[in-house]
Amino acid sequence: MVLLTCDYTVETIDGDYAMLKRLDDPDAELKCVARALLPPEIMEGTRLHYEMLQYEII
């Protein structure tokens, strides 16, 4: 089993959701993620690392 590991940039924050852009695939669609799953101190432009079903600020 292969788990996804990648980095994102927070493009926009809209209420309880954030739109994330994958850094290694700029043509990919934005990913909508509930803010409850993200670190509370994120803001637009924050870079995140996703691994093992968790997001961390990098």
C-alpha cells in the first residue's frame, strides 16, 4: 500500500474550508479541505506538508 505524501500551498480560506494547491502538480485542481483538519494558525500562502493523513506547516 502506498500512502500519498506531498506539499501544498493554502490558496484561499473561505469560512470553514481552505483551498489547497499541490506544489508538485501546478495544473491539478485545487483541493478543498475542512479547516478542522489543518493546523489552526494557517493563513493564505502557508505551505503545508501532507503525510500519514496529517497536515503540517513547513
